Amino acid sequence: MLINYFKTAWRGLFRHKGFTVTNLLGLTVSMTGSILIFLWVQDELSFDRFHRHYQNIYQVFVNRGFKDGVYTDGAIPFPLVKALEKGYPGIEHVAETSGDDNHVLAYGDTKLTRKGYSVSEQFFDVFSWTFIKGNAATAIADPASIVLTESAAKAFFGGAEAVGKIVRMDNMDNFRVSAVIKDPPGNSSLQFDFVRLFNYSDANGKKAMNDWNSASWNVFVQTKPGAATAPVTKAINDIMHFHDPGNSGLGYFVYPMSRWRLYGDFKDGKNAGGLIEYVRLFSTIAIIILLIACINFMNLSTARSEKRAKEVGVRKTLGSGKGHLVRQFLLESMLLAAMALGFALVLVFLLLPAFNTLVAKQLVLRPGDPVFWGGMVFIVLFTGLVAGSYPAFYLSSFNPVKVLKGTFLAGRKAILPRRVLVVTQFVVSILLMSATIIVYRQLQYIKNRDLGYDPNDLITVTASAELNKNFVRLKQDLLSTRMVEAMTRSYSPITDIYWRAGPPDWEGKPADVSFIVAGMTTDVDFIRTTGMKLLAGRDFSGTPADSTAMLVNKAAVEAMRLPDPLGKKMRFQGNVYTIIGVTGNMVMADPYKPVEPLLIRYIPDASGAVSLRLKKGVAPKQALAAMEPIFRRYNPEFPFDYQFVDQEFQKKFKAEELISQVTDLFAGLAIFICCLGLAGLASFTIERRTREIGIRKVLGATVGQLLGLISVEFLRLVGIAFVIAVPVTWWVMSGWLEKYVFHISISPWLFVGVGALILALTLVVVGVNTAGAALRNPVKSLRRE
């Protein structure tokens, strides 16, 4: 019986080639988009799951309270790990890491900038990495050892043995390669090229071991299986309160690894979501485009119901029951869905490299993964059942007597449901198209926000001890090329803030003032080089007096409530400073948030970045060619690594650009599939009114009049969809925009433009389908009577 169903379904699909090709196209396109999203979602949900102790790994976070809110971060004092290692209930291992710093590693003539961690002894006990050479027990047995990833080892040594070789870091310290591990997978929260043990014996190490006030380390706890986290949280808070009772931490807590990736945003000390919002958004889009394709199938199936009516009548007369017919029609839709899946997988294979570039991932098809095939089976079953259920029950309900007598008019009962489905398609299309435009405009609005400085023609070069020592001569030589207009150095690059602290103290400070300040240390010419505005006072001049001077930005003046800030003395981190200048607000870290209060101190030697402004009209390529030999002269052991500030700033919009591009892509797919559905309904309408069109042509109706007659029905559907979609879109996108402090307002003209575009598409699609019937010889149409 099943084989008979299959043969009949197969013949039916090939007998109606136009119907089959149209449906295959819609289903293939929708499945291709859905599979790509499925791969992306699967990758996001799989983050960090490769670690053996995934369910028992936690990171320590702290809520810091200030008058302007509660801030959550993972910056923890270094000694906490040693305190926890002494033994607390529920704790198996404890590890900590430094920030993912860039360092220059050298072997022979090969000098490369690579990112790595300084870690504590139990790092390889907590986290599971695959060792190619060496083992976890001895990999970081001493501070002179270094563990390289496979790609880093290949970059330095090619195919030669890496273990035992000596690499030099930052032209200061030598490290022996003790092990080689596989590169951290793309779905790992920790990304690095090397790992080394923190050196407890040098001066910095000894100081850090007893410094409970400086918080800059990430601390990870592995609990024992089944252990509760409440005792661990209590132990951490007790330790921190004992050693630092005056800190601003409202409370320390442990956060599970399972939530690091998708629930990484905090607001006022509570989780506020994160990437999980994008996972939900893209999953919803995938389901929507599948549903749109299913609607197309329903429309096209009922559009050809007149032809299938006679088949149903004959089969019922010969003894087929309704159940048999339902199974037959469902098998047809399943077969079509399976065929579409085959074509979709081929398209996914071809499009995956481009999609990986779009989403900055390394997604792959995994034919051996049961989860992957489970997802494919779900897509086929979902599509086949949803798309085929309504046509199956509708077609199988035909009365055979009326059909064979010729008194049954197929499609009459399906008109209203089909119109509802097409209106739904239009609503989704209008919503996605409007959302695409709103996301794009919001992104451009933030990008065009006044940064408070000029990022154009501005270059940043990573500093080093050698560069800081030779900075004065380096600056003179670069300025003498007449390609560099100004030059300075600072603790952090202009596009980032490396440290934050509580507010300074000053005479007359109100009791209710409490906020977080951002910090920057610079050399002379910082304002001139960056192009930031000096609102009052002066810049640093390079004299010894500048060591007790400070610049503050406008946001700091407002937060401190200083009506006359110049000359005001402040105590900050144990030193007294005098405000000598007030600068404008400069957007450095997060472009989506208000500018933070900023304190700028004159400490030129503590610099990690050199900034240079090129002269107007100088070609960057020419300037870089002239600058490189000068940098190499004063910094021979380091590569000439540079970044254009405007390009670095654009990287801050990566997540929003991803949303914008993916929304653009799938909005286009949804509109394309919707047009197929529109063509299906037009085909049904024209098929039902073929004789009417022929009669009207005989009576003198023009092609234009016939086009207008048929188009009115569809324009009415567009109007209904527009009325529904506009308030829904406004509500959804207004909620999305509220996430941003700085955001656009939704203009009514946006919906007018989208409505006009949808209307034009409707007229084109309906016009093309109607024109064929309108231009047909009316004699052939009337012969059907």
C-alpha cells in the first residue's frame, strides 16, 4: 500500500511540472535559509560544551554599586584564587587568567604578534584542551614554560618539532615550549594562541599575590559534581569582605559556563539577556520563512483544485476513503519537501563559505552528526505536514457526485482561508522589510554620532618598552618626514578604555555623589593628535608640573557638579592633582552608551599605544611606507603593527551589522517566497475566471481594464496587510530601539515607502500572471463552456 502511495505521488508530481517546479523553488529557498540559520543557532548553543566539566565550571563576577547604577564585571583581585585553593566545601579546582593580551613572540627571524593568557597552576585541570604534544600535568610546571596552539606552533616552526624550542616574548623573556594543543574551537569563549604560567617570583608577581584592592583577573571555579553553589558564593564573599571591607562590591557570585555566551549582558546587577536574543530572533525568522513557503504550497495546491477534483471524484467512486486520500496528499507534500531538502543541502554546501564570511564563523555541514540529521528530518516533517495538511483535508472532502455531474465549483470554500494566508504573508513581508530599514537607519545613526574627535587619518601602533625608551627621537624622525602632523602616546588606544575606578575626592564633594570614572594616561600633544576639543584651560606641556596635573572631560565635570573646575584640586588613587583643562566628550569604548566621566593624567612612560595623525592629503600607503623603516630602527625586535582608528571603531558595530545583514538577507528571501505565493493566488483567480475574462474580451474589454479588474482583489489584500503590519512593526521595533540610549524615531514615511514597494511588487506579479490570460484568444477560453 505504501509503495502504491509513493508511486502515485511521484507520478502526480511529474505530471504537473509547473506546480512541482514552483513549489520546489519556494521550499528549496526557504529550507536553504532555515538550514543556514539552524547551523548558526546550533553553533551558538554548543559554546564551551566540549569541556569535560562544562556543567561544573563557573566564573566569579561582582556587582559594584554606585549612585548611577550597579555594574557587573569579572575583574577580580589576584589573591582570591590562592585563598580558595586552601580548601572550601564544594570546590574541586580554581583557576585564573589575565586579560587576553597581545605579545610579540620571536623565534629566529620570525616575529609575530599573538594573543595569550597568563594563568594559574590549575588552568588545565579546569578547562579541557586537546594536547598534541606534552600533557596537562607538566605543561605549565614552571614560569619559563609556554604552551602553543597548533596554528601558532606551525607559524613559528612549520612542520618541525616545537616542544623544547625557545621563543622570546616582547624581546624581554625566553620561554621553552612545553606542549602543543589544538586550537580552541570556534565555539569556545576562551580564544588564545599561547598559555604561560603566571610568574609569582618576580617583583610584579609578589606584589599581585597580596594586592586585594586591584581587580583585573578572571577567576574560574570548578565545583564538585552535584555540589551547590550557595556555599561557594558565601565563601567568596566572606573572603573578599575580610580582606577588602571597604570595596564597592555589592556582592560576588558565580556564573555558570552554560550562560557565558548567550546570557552575558547585565543591567543593575541582574542578567539582561545577551546573544540569546539573536538566537531567538534568527530562529523565529527561520520558522517564518518556512511557514511562508508552506503557505505557498497551500495556495498552489488549492489553485489547481479544479483539476484534482475530478481525480478525487473518480478515486472515491472506485472505493478510496477520505483517510486514503489524506495519506496520499500528505505523502505528496512529504515527497516534495524531501526533494526540496536535497536541493537545499546542495545550495547550503555552495553558499556556506559566503555565509561564514557574513557571520564570522566556521560553520560546516556534519553528515555524521545525528543532531544534524535530526534537524533535517524535523524540517521535512514540519514542512510536509504543515504545507500538506490543509490541501489534503480540503481536497479529500470533495463530493464525488457533484464533481462527476459537473455541479461542483472547486475552490469556493478555499477563497477566504487562502486570502487570510496571503494577507499573513504580506504582513510578514512588510514587517521584515520595515525592520530591515529601521535596523539600518539605527546603525547609521550610531555610526554618525559625534565622536568628539577626528578618527580620519589617525593611526595607532602598539607600543613597547623599546619604543617608550626611544619615543622622543622616534617622534622627531617621524615628524621630519612631513607626512605626520602630530604624534602622542597613551596607556590605551583611543578606541578603548583599559581601566576604570571609583570617583576622586575633592573639597566640597557632595555626599550623594558616586560614579565610575574611566582613566587614561598620555603624553603631550594628545588633544592635538586626536582632534578632541579643548573647552577650557590648557593641554599638557611636558613640564615636571604636569605630573600633578589632570584633564577632565565634560561628562566628569557634570558628574562632579563642578561649576568652575579649572584649578580645582582632587585626590585620586593616593595622589593630589590639579585640573588644568576641560575637554569635550570623546566616544572611546561603547558607542551605544553615554560618554563616561574621563580623567586624563600625564604619565608618558606607562604607554601601550602610539597615535599618529597624518597630514591632510597624504596617501596612507605612502605614509606607512615612510614610517615603517623608522619604527623598525627604534623597535627592531617587533613587527610594525598598525591600525587605522576609523576601522577599529567600525568593529564595535559587528553585532548590529550582523543583525542588519542577516535581516536584509532573509527579508529578501521572505519577499521572494511571498511573490511566489502571490503568483499562486493570481493563478487560482485567473483559472477560476478564465471564461469571464474571455466574455469580457468579446464584449470589448481592453487588456488594461482586465488587469485592473483582477488587480483590485489583490490590492485589497495588500491594504488589509498594511493596516495590520504597521502597528505591529511599530510596536516590535520601538521595543527594540528602546535598548539604545541614542536611537532614531520611526518615521511614518518609512511605512509609506514600504507600502508603495509592496504595492508595486504586487502589481508586477499579478500583472504578469493576468496578462497571459488577457492576451489569450477568447475563443479558446469560451470553448471550455
